[in-house]
Amino acid sequence: MLLTCVLFFGSALAIYLACEYFVNGVEWFGRKLDLSATATGTVLAAFGTALPESAVTFVAVIFGKTPSARDIGVGAAMGGPLVLATIAYAVVGVALWCNRHRLRRTDRIIRVDHQRLARDQSWFLAIFVVKVGLGLVAFAFKPALGVLFLVAYALYVWREVRSEDSAPEDESLDPLKFRPHHAEPAMRWVVAQTVAALAVIAVAARVFVSQLESIGTAFGLPPHLVALVLSPVATELPETVNALIWVRQGKERLALANISGAMMIQATIPSALAIFATPWLFDTPLIVSGALTAVAIVYLWWLFRRGGVDARWLWPVGLLYGVFAAYVAWHFAGA
């Protein structure tokens, strides 16, 4: 148990430190590629941190030898968006409120393009509704529809890359951590730092998830509770930590762009893989997960569409994950 605790806290610390290097490297990478400020978060950062979760889904649905093993991939494709739409957004709200004095903010308003974020929520909701709808019915050509999710993500990336915006004047780009004394580090150093940080995040995240599952077993938690509630939180930890770091730097625009882009990946790529290789039929907990995710997205869409979002208004959305955890505990307690 002592080794499990050491590995648990050690991997969590490694994820945080590696994310410090990753967010710094990916900002430089976006600058070198001449991407817009927001596209750096929605495409580069989101794709990088979502790779480990997508790899879990790929291995589970393609190489899983039993239906239960392949169901892990289906659960990951549904659990990730729920964590991001609830806990990750709530963390941004809490972090921004807690750091408002250090950032010398005179108000609690989130400094982002509210209408753009509202459009992101509507994109995600449209795709997510189709994704959940397919999980409720069975028909012969369902696997072929997985291609539509890949096309949807390609269109989203195309839109983000073509968009033009710039970072606010009060957002400065810190020196590259691998070359702190160079004003314009070479591309090879930017790539080296970003890839190295991503590799550490991937390994540490896997260790963190496995130790969390061991702790759950040691405390006698039901396996379904660990798989459906705790594991998704652990796998989405890199996105959440990235957002926390950016908020502490006063860059909530990048933090929310990263979460928004990661949600779009989770709604499309893992889902496409699972639809290709599994029946993609939901049981009751997955249906409840989908419903709560939709409620969270509708709430976020409403907030950002109104504009002038106070950081505290993001807090309530985090409670929806608590509702899901309570439902899962009740559901399997009575099973």
C-alpha cells in the first residue's frame, strides 16, 4: 500500500510538472507554425493531451478479446466528455476566482471570446446528440457511420486553423524552458520539449490511473464505481492540469480553448473507433452519463451565449459529476 501511495502522488506531481513544460512548449509550437492564439489550445494542446485517452480506447476496442474488455473503450468515449464538461470547467472557474488578486483583476469576468465558445458548445452538442442516439438503437450499417465523426473533427480542425485571432496584450509568452536564455529558440528545441513533456504525461497518467484503481480496490470500492467514475477523472487529469496552469498565468482563453478542443476530440475520434469495432449500445449508466453531459453543455452554451461570464458561474457545472457518481453508486449497490 505504501508503494501504491508513493506512485500515486509521485505520478500526480510528474503530471503537473510535465504539464508546465507542455503548455510552454505548445505555445511556442503554435507560434512557430503561425497558428492563431486560440487554435494553439483547441488543436495542438488538445490533440496532444488527448492522445493517451484515445490510445486507451483504440487498444480496448481493437485488441480487446472479450466484450467486457471492448466495453472499456465505450466507457472511455463517454466518460471523458462528462469529466471535461463538468469538473474541468469548474476547475477553471475556481482557479480564476482564487487567483484574481494575484492576477490583479478588478472583476471576476472570464476574458475570452464568449460567442466563439458558445459556437464550440453547439458544435459539440450536435455531435454528441448523434453519438448518444446511435447508442440507443441497433442496425446493420452502424459501424460505417463512424466515418462521420472523423469527418466532423476534420471540419472542426479546418475551421480552427483558418480562424484568426491574437493573444491579448497582457498575455506574454514565457521563454522556452529548455532554452530559457534564447529569445527565439530553434524549432528542434520546441519540438523536443513538447514531445518529451507529452511522453512524461502519457506514462505518468497511466501510472496514476493504475494506482487509483489499486487504491479503490484496497478501500473496497465497487469495480464499476472505479471504472465509471474515478478512472475518467484520472485520464482527463492532463487537460485539467493544463487548464489550471494557464489560468494561474492569466491565460484562461487558452485554458478554455484546450478543454473545448479536447471535448471535441473525445466526442469524435474515440467514438469513431468504438463504433467501428463494437455494437455501440449503451446500458443505463452510460445513458445517464450522456444525459448529464448534455445538460452541462446546454448550461455552458447558455452562459457563453449571454456573454460576460463570471468565473463563479462555472462552479455549479462541476456538481453534475457528483450527481453521476452518486447515481453509479446507487445503481450498482442495488444490483
